[in-house]
Amino acid sequence: MAQVFFPDHLAHLTHGTRKLVADVASFRELLAWLEARYPGIGDALVGKVAVAIDGDIIHDPFLDPIGSHSEVHFLHRIEGG
């Protein structure tokens, strides 16, 4: 199962959970899985945080696969010019 990590600024959305495991095959499945457990979390994640899957920051992760041994990190989005 994939490991999913949340930074401190999102802990209030997960009732303090910083790490969990999810049996999902894509980022889209992960979002649906998270939304079922933490209603409203999708609105706080989509387009508002950066997503790294297995160490690669993905700009548009919706179609990206998530393997059974993957790590998914939600990160502060850094913007600049």
C-alpha cells in the first residue's frame, strides 16, 4: 500500500494524522479515498498544495499512477517569479 504524508499545515484536515497508508492505484483514486475519510479535504488539496509522488513533484497529478510501494507527499506550494 502507498504511504501518504501530510505536512503540519494540513494536520487539522486529517485530525492530526501525518502519515497513513492507502490501497489506491492513481492520484484520482487517492483523492476520492481521502475525501471519503476526511470530507472536504479535496477542496483544500487540489490546486492549493504541491504533490510529490516517489520524489517527483507532479504539476498535474490526476492521471499519475501510484504504486503499491509509492510515497505521496503533500507539500507547501511555492510560488515565485
